[in-house]
Amino acid sequence: MQIVLPKIYKTFLLLATITLVTVLTVSGFAKTRPQHNVIIFITDGLRPSKVNAQETPNLNEIRQQGVNFVNSHSLFPTFTTANASAIATGHYLGDTGDFSNTIHVGFPVNSASNSPVPFLENDAVLGELNQHFDGNYLNEESLLDAARQAGFSTAAVGKIGPVLIQDVTQRTGKPTIIIDDATGSQTGIPLSSEIAELFTKNGIALTSPTRGDNGKPGNSTVSGTKVANIVQQQYFADVTTKVLLPLFKQRQKPFVLIYWSRDPDGTQHNQGDSLNTLIPGINGPTSLASRQNVDRNLGQIRAVLKQLNLEPSTNIFVTADHGFSTISKQSKTSYSTTLNYSDVPKGFLPPGFLGIDIAHGLELPLFDPDKQNTAVDPTQGQLSKNGLIGKEPNKPDVLVAANGGSDLIYLPNTANRKALVKQVVDILLKEDYVSGLFVDDALGSIPGTLPLSAIGLHGKSHLPSPAIAVNFRTFDTACGNPTACGVEVADSSLQQGQGMHGSFSRADTYNHMAVKGPDFKKAFVDRVPVSNADVAITLAEILNLKIPHQGKLIGRVLHESSLKGARKVSFKSHTLTSQPATNGLKTILKYQTVGSTRYFDVAGFPGRTLGLAK
């Protein structure tokens, strides 16, 4: 029997259908189930071995009750902005071009004193890079970008540099809300009037506090900090729990929020528990306080999620950008250690030692790119963090970007690159602090080295590619758990006994990762290799977001950990070995694969990299 409805009822049904479709396709994506939220909580520099029920109960509970990724990986070089770019976009560094915290960008950066090798943890620097590289220096879209365009509420809070990288093109303060160290300053991302009003209403200052004593690294005779980054991180936690989460609840839209905790990283760098000694290194009481600090911040966020009834619909994905090690400043082969400097213990490696040794080996002058190309004479006790090497500083043959547990070497003179790279490699192969060399594929195969493409550093990036990535020697202090007490030679102004990362040691590539939420398995141990490049790819799948890709170096969806994912995912282990150099040294890379996706465990010369036996 056919039912004929009056015209008014037909109109009502049509309007109801349109309304229903509008609700179900909010922000342009079809919703076949309730839309969930995501918080990515980055515990900068947290080692998996340092999470337990007594000292870090919130981190431990997420790991125990949710998914525990026991085969996790940072990307090499194991630095913050590099891995921030991977967490943001799901791409390996060969695509994002964010090869380390300090990189050669190919032009003088005004906000970095006109240096061509700026430190990227700076909002103004990131803005200049965007202007120079077609509006987005990463050349890839981020998870936060995709969520924002799909109508989600979006925000990134915490450590300056990696926070802005999560949605790097957003510099107005809306719609993505950016809160970091520079908030309220001339170089920071502005607060919208809506957010500024909510700050004031909730008694939160419009300007971020400094790190105070936590930001004091000390020197070669004065110990660094003995306190965690309490005040600044409490500010970011309060912003998140008193302003952002209530606002997102009020909007009744799904949200993606990035919370980047500077602790334990900042405290481990600057801690003063171990001046010029390797024990306790980063395992002293100040580092412990920093881990407890970040756990309290996470606990505050979890409590408010529960109060707002957002806990059942919110996935909390916890990751660390990298692991951590204690700094060593010792070498028996370096020319730089034979000289005297004002703030370097006699016989220790000075800051910028790699540039000094290469300049000496090539018999060429050294200049400081961060100080208007001032000449540097190490024999007179002069130092520079980064180095320009050549007869003319405006046309250098070699550029050294010093970073910490690894450095980058650029050869900007196209006329002599292929000949010069072999000379530089020969110099590096003689140094006992070097453990593994990776060379730009375009420069050919060189004995003792592996290509950059082997470790995901050769892709679609628009930024200058390093000619050589230099990994430094690593070892451990025999504490019984090598990744908990790793040590690395570090090209840094920090002292022996303080903290650093960046190397290809397993202590640095092994980062803490866990997730808990409605879209993931409960009490599940994931033994399949995972990395920071998988975070955005997996969460985009969970949230039904589409992220377009320029390059092909991307992570994978972690199907085995999702609630309705595959029960089993296969993976394999591999070893790649270079041809031996004339002195017998070989760069060895150990990695795992899931399909075509690579996960890098360790690399270097046998016996000189923690996790790579002799």
C-alpha cells in the first residue's frame, strides 16, 4: 500500500533529513560512529625504563591499562624538532627537511642574527623558514592542519619550537591555538581575543613564565640546575585544564590537542647532579624530580578530562621525541683537546670540536656563522658552536651544524663537493669520537659510510640536504640496563655529566610510547616496531582524516594496537653493512621493517655504539 503524505509533512521530513546529514557530516567527513578526540602528550626525552608505578603513576597507568609499545623508536638524528616534524606529519626527515635542531637553511635568517644555520626552537625562525619555502618549510601537511580544516577544535601547548611545528603555518592564534614559551612576547604567536578573555577570567597570565632556575645550565666549575621546570609547566597545564578543555567541551566538537612537555628533557640537559662525572649523570635526583613533574601535569589533565566527562571519548597518545644519555667530553685523538679554552676543563672536548678538527685537517680557516662570520682561532682559545670552513666565509667549502650526539656537515661549494667529501670522511675516520657516517647519495659510495637514503634522510625536502651525518661514540656505565645509563660524546656547550641526545645509540632511539583510549586495545603489549612517524598516520585513520602527502617516506597505521585492527602484524630484522674503509672501519645499521616501513635501532662502528656489539 502506498502512503501519500501531505505537502507539509514532506517538507518537514526533507528538513529533518538535511539536518541529520549535516550533523553526521560535520566538518566534511562522514561519521559512522561517535567522533572521538585525541590528545598527543609528548614527554620530551623520557626513557621507557624510567616509567613505573611509584614515581610516574599516571604514565605507568596509561602504559599498563592501554597499549604498551615495547619496540618503539625515535627517528635519527634523535633531536626534538626533527621528531616533532615526524610526529606532526607522519613523514621521515628526508621529506620534512627538519634534519636536526640546528640545520643549514641556505639563507641568512634575520631572527637568528643572520646565521644560515639557525636553531629551530624559535617561533620567529620558523616563520622566516615558512616565508622562504613557499609558506611551509616542512612541505607536508600535519595532523593538526588536517583536523583544523575538518572542523575540529585544535591547539598545541608547551615547549617552544615543536609546538608551532605541529601546525606550522598558523601564526594568527586562531583557529589553532598556540601557547608556548613566547606567548605574550613580540615574537610569540598572539592570543585571540576569545582566548585572552578566558585566560583573564581564569586568573592565567597573558605572558608565559620563564624557566627560572631550571633554565640555568651552569658552567665547567658551577653545577647546573637542581630543580625541575615546575612553574612554567604548571602554567601550561593550567592553560590546558582551565581554558582549553572546558572550551572544547563547550563547543561540542571533536578536538585534537598537542601537549609538549619540556620535562624531563630540559632538566636532564641542565641538571647539576653530576658535574664533570658520568655517574649518576642523568640518573640523579633532579632528573627524577623532572619525571615526577611531567607525571603530575599529565595527572591534572586526566582528572579534568574525567570531570568534564571527556575521558570516555578521548584517546591519549603518549610519546617521547627521543631517549636520553649522559654527556662525555673525552677523546684521545681530537686536535681540539690539545688546546686551552677559558671554560673547558683541560683535555676535554670543547663546544664546536668537530668544526675545529675538520678545519685543522683541511688546513683552512674557521669562521663563526652565528657572529657575522667572525674569524675563529682555536689556538687562542676561541670557540664557535657552528662552523664555516674555507678561505672566504661568504663562500665556505664546509659548514658544520653542531647539535649534540650527532652533527651535520654541509658542502655548499658545488665545484669541489665530490672531492671534498672524501677528504672530510678521511679526517672523520681517524677520530675516536666518531661512530658511523652517512653520506648524501648524490656524492657516491664511499668506503666506511652508508647513504643517507638508508636512514630516511633522502626524500622530497626543499631544504638543503646535509652531505654527511656524523654519529658520535656511545657506551654505558654498566648499570645493568644499558638504555637507562647511556653515555655519548656530544658537541655541545653543556658539561660532561649533564644530559644530551641525538646519537644513533639505542639509548637515544628508544623512546617511551603508549596509548590509552576508546579506539585502542586494553592491557595490550605491542611488540611490533613503531616510531614517531606512525603517530599522525595512525591517529588520522582513527579520526577519519585524510592527510595529503608530497613525499613517500611515511609511517604506517598501527593496526595491531587499534581496537578493531589486525590481530597479528609481521616484522623482520635486518643489518646493513658498508664497505670497509682503508682502516677497516665499517658503518653498520641495524633496523626492522613492517612491510616497507623502516625502524632504525642502532648504527655506527662496531664497539663504538651502544647496542652494536664489537
